[in-house]
Amino acid sequence: MSLQNEILALYIIQKGCVKITFDSDLLTSPNAYSLKPDIQNEEDDVQSRTELSIEKPEGSYFGEWTLYGERIGSINAVAVGDVVCALLTKDKFESVIGSIQKISQEDHKYVLLCACVRRQLCNSACMLVY
């Protein structure tokens, strides 16, 4: 798996690990939750770097900003070995749950979990195997 520049869906990593490299400007996006916790744990000053890299393990996700219809700048996601991801587009999310703009920020993580569970029930969800 190698995605460059634009992530167009929520990716849920079901197997393996994905290395994500992105511009530090992305940290100003209020909807890039999946990238921020990893960055906050780093000891060095992330503000002084222009490009950051993190590895997302099995069970984690990225691309949640696409559910808000937000497009984020330069980002590169590369599989580290064999990776299996489930893919959830904004259209599919809205057809199952409704518009995410109507959901409060406090419920954001719960909604993502519900989306993953409902995706299991919906035959039209896409699964990508790399």
C-alpha cells in the first residue's frame, strides 16, 4: 500500500503496520485526531520540524478527516510489510450513520467505533487487501 498526497477515506488497519509521513502543518487540523496522540508522546520539539513520521499499528486508523469532507495537504502512507485495511468513504459513512457534522466532538471516537461495527453489517463496505 502506498498512498501519496491525498487520503480519500478512513483507513482501519486490520493487519500489519502503516508508516505515515506528513507536513507538520497538518497538526493544525482539528480533525486529524489519529495523528496527534502519537506526536504528543515524542520527546523532541515537533514544531521545529517540517516533516513528521509515525507508524500506525494493527487496530489503529487514519484518514478520519475525510469523513468531515476535509482535504489535508501532503501526506504519504506506506505499508510496512503485509497490510490489510478496511476502507470507509464519506458517502458510505453518511449512508449508514448520517452527516458527521451533526455529531458532537465528544462523540467522535464513539461514532468511529460504531461506523466500524456497522461496516461489518453492511455488505457494500469495501475491504482492501495489500
